Amino acid sequence: MIQLKTMLNCIDNSGAALVECAMVVGQKRHASIGDRIVVVVQKQRGADSAGMAASSAATKVKRGDIRHAVVVRTKQKVSRRDGSVVRFDDNACVLINKAGDPIGSRINGVVGQELRKKKWSKILSMAPMQA
């Protein structure tokens, strides 16, 4: 379950490494796999010791940016219809724009199958594996 102030890993190549949940979109208090949230970028990927971004074209977001994201992994156990239970080692998300398209062009790591039910097919097609 993802709620306000939860820290998540960003597993795409948008330039963010660590984000903090600022709001769960919709009339819910908690978000699970496949839900849309609003996040603030806390740590940038590829930043040097001075905190400035590395000179890379892959850095599409900066520290302090407010973006929308989709939760793709949670530490909380998720029960599936077939009776299986899945649990991941971390909380992770993928940054998206307001139209729902991913900001990054690549996803590193596994995403949950629950994204299929919630119609996030673009994220599923970019992911190397589904669990």
C-alpha cells in the first residue's frame, strides 16, 4: 500500500531515482499496483557530488519536479484470483505524463501483472518481465 510520504524507486530511464508520494489520484487513501499517484522527485539518477545533473540527454526530470506516476511494485502482499499471493522487495513506480504515456523509454526490472487488468499496456510492453 502506497500512501502519502511513501518513498518509491523509479525504475524507468526518465532521470529520477527516488520519488516521494505526494497524493493518491482518485477517492482512495492507499494506492496499490496499477494505481496512479502524484510524486515529487527526491533523488536524481546520475547526479554528481554537487547535486547537479550529469550532462545527459536521458535526464528528463529534475530534483523537485512534481510528476504523475503508476505504481508497478509494492511490498504489500497482493492476492490474485487464482489464489496465489505475490510480494515484491521494494515499492517502485514508472513516471508518466498527464496523458498517461511513460516519460522514459525503458523499464528496468519486473512489474506486476495487475497492470494488465488496469489497462497500462504501454508500461507492460516496455517491461522486460511480469510477475
